[in-house]
Amino acid sequence: MLELSELKLRALKCLKSTDKTVRGWSCGYLIGLDEHDRDVMNQIAGMLGDDDNWVRLNAAGSPATFGAVAKEILPKLEQIANSDDAQLRDCVQATISAIKDAKTNDEAEAQHRKLMESIRNYFKARG
């Protein structure tokens, strides 16, 4: 078994792959691992500047999952909101709208943090 932090480290390395498919799919995979991790959110936001539109499309759709927390990366999304690529432009605009409309859910985040701490303690106890 691997701890979540180890899985995230492995997936974050994939964002630097020379293979655009690996970089693009890694954005969504990382969200699935931990939708409350601001570092992950910022790493994915960094992919909005990728040279490949498909990678940027995957990165652009992911931040909405973070909800209101993603408001801090709105400037990065707005930088590519007028892309010549219609699919990317539509995705970015939908993500921006979803983030602006999102409400904070401190209770869900607190529960998540508590669960992550329990898992860390389990791994520590295992040695």
C-alpha cells in the first residue's frame, strides 16, 4: 500500500513528462487523489501555460473541482480565456463560471483533513 502523499508525488512528476498525454491526463488524476490540496491545484494551474492546447484543456477543466478555493487561480485562467482554440476557450469560461459560483465548504475540507491525518497515523503505526 502507498500513502496518498506518495501517489501525489508520483503523479506530480508526470506533469513534467515529455508525453503530452501523460501531462494532460495527470491533471485529472491528481484531482481525483485530493481535491482539497492547494499545492496540487497550483501545480495544475501551472499546466495552463503548457505549449500544447490539449494539455491546457485538461488543466483548464480540473480547477472547478476545487470549488471556491480555486478563486486564487482565476487570474491564470483568465489569461487563456480568449484562446483561439474554441474548445479550450469554452472550457476555461465554464471553469471560471463554476469557480465564481462555488461556495466554500469548510466542513467538508475539515473532514477530509481529519481523514488524511488518520491515514497518516495508520501508516506511521505500521512502521
